[in-house]
Amino acid sequence: MSNQLLAQKKGIIFGALDNQSIAWKTAEAVAEAGGSFVLTNAPVALRMGTISELAEKTNSQVISADATNVKELNALVDQSQEILGGKLDFVLHSIGMSVNVRKGKHYTELNYDWLTKGWDISAVSFHKLLQTLYHKNSMAPWGSIVALSYIAAQRTFPNYNDMAENKAYLESIARSFGYFFGKNKKVRVNTISQSPTLTTAGKGVAGLDGFLNYAEKMSPLGNATAEECANYTVSLFSDLTRKVTLQNLYHDGGFSNVGVSQEIIDSLEDNK
Ligand SMILES: NC(=O)c1ccc[n+]([C@@H]2O[C@H](COP(=O)([O-])OP(=O)(O)OC[C@H]3O[C@@H](n4cnc5c(N)ncnc54)[C@H](O)[C@@H]3O)[C@@H](O)[C@H]2O)c1
């Protein structure tokens, strides 16, 4: 049964590509909790994905915007405020892409043009979005902005490639811009560090199945699913978490604090 935690709240959700996307599940959970929103994605994703299905289901409009293009972000924010009728209470940045990962370039042989493009999409776009919202004064007091991250920002995961640096940069932007958003606008900015999840972006990482199994065995509560991430995001958009800001919040079944689990020890001993 719905809790209506987000009744009367309005926002923008970036990054719903298909029904596996974390942003898709979040849009469903936000709608269920009574929130209304505009959905947005890059023009190419709107052509390839199935977002209109989600828009219909959640009674929301879709606006195309490349998150690296400040002009398009400006237009998106203006139009969203017009459609929703006022300032925004929540924004989800659920965007990630590495050209080096996509094209199978090894970390020791990175193409720097591709690196720059992936960095712009995955990390700098968050600064561009925050700066747009800040200068337009588009966020309502006690609003909440969330971006999605991964623990490769802190620890080494060989196949995560240049996305590791992108996530470290993203998390740093949340802290740096979050300071000014908190001080001057009373708005929260946080990142959620999510378990590995089977989505289009997730599948781009080589060996994802092994990754998922390892994380599952290491996490006392098991991997967090996309639906569970969506519910956690609803709590961060709600008024119940008004003093949580500048945080990178692990949503990973406990993975981040485990040195080794008994399952992993047993599996290594079995193979002796
Ligand atoms: N899947 C995982 O294992 C996992 C784990 C932790 C964090 N995350 C993060 O979660 C977020 C969402 O990824 P997902 O797993 O749901 O995959 P996804 O592929 O469904 O979502 C990624 C989204 O980024 C969008 N995007 C790419 N370039 C864009 C641009 N220029 N402008 C606007 N949007 C653009 C894509 O169209 C897509 O909708 C990403 O930040 C990802 O890094 C994913």
C-alpha cells in the first residue's frame, strides 16, 4: 500500500531508458508515493528506449535534454516548472556512460577524447544540472537532489575502468555544491552508492555476472535491487530526511563494510 510520503511534491527524473533502469523503478516508486514529475533523457535514448510507456503509466510528460548541454538543461528546468506549476522538491540524476567501457578499451590504454566525453556525461553533467537549478532558484526549500554512484569511487574494481574516476568526481560535486545549496537554499544534495544492478549501464561492465555473485556473497543482506534503491530514494526525497546532506550513502546490503564473508572463505577453501 502506498504511503504518500511524496504527496504534493514535484520534481525531475533523469535516466529512465527501459524498465530495468534504476530511474524507471524510481519513477514508479515516486508516483506510488504521490509525487509528480517530468521525465527526461537524451534525445538518442528517447528514440531507442520505451520511456513513453512509463510516462503514460505515471501520468507524466517527457522532455528531451542532453544533460551535458547547459542550454537544454535551462529549457528543461523552465518547462518542468511550468508543467508542474512551481518550484521543484526533488531531482534524480541517474546518468552514466563511459565510451571507453562501451568500446572495450582497457584502463591502461584509455582514449582521452572518450574519457572526456564519459566524464562530461557521468560527472560534470551533475555540476551543470546543479548550477542550472541554483541560479534559476528552482528548488523549493527543503528540496532534495540525489545522484547515483558506485563504490569503485573508493575501491579498486578492475573492470569499472574510467567510470571509477567519474564516480569519485560525481561524489565530490555532491559535497562541494551541496554546501552552497544547503547554506543558501536549504536544499539537500546526496549520492547513493548502489549495489551492482542488472541494467543497460550495468551490463556494460565486463564480467558483471561474477561481480553480482561476488557482491551477493559478500553482503550480509544480499545485493540491493533497483526497486529497493527506488524506495531508498523516495525516503531521501521525503521530509523524513531533511537534515541528511553532503553524504555518499551506501545502499549495498552492507557490502562496503565487509572485509570478507564466510561464503567467500568457504568457496575458496572448496577450490583448494
Ligand atoms: N547498474 C549498476 O550496477 C549501477 C550500480 C551503481 C550505480 N549505478 C548508476 O546508476 C545510474 C543509472 O544507471 P542504470 O544502471 O539505471 O543504467 P541505465 O543504462 O538504465 O541508465 C543510464 C542512463 O543514462 C542516460 N544518459 C546517457 N547519456 C546521457 C546524456 N548525455 N544526457 C542525459 N542522459 C544520458 C541513458 O540514456 C540512460 O537512461 C548511473 O549513474 C549508474 O552509473 C548503476
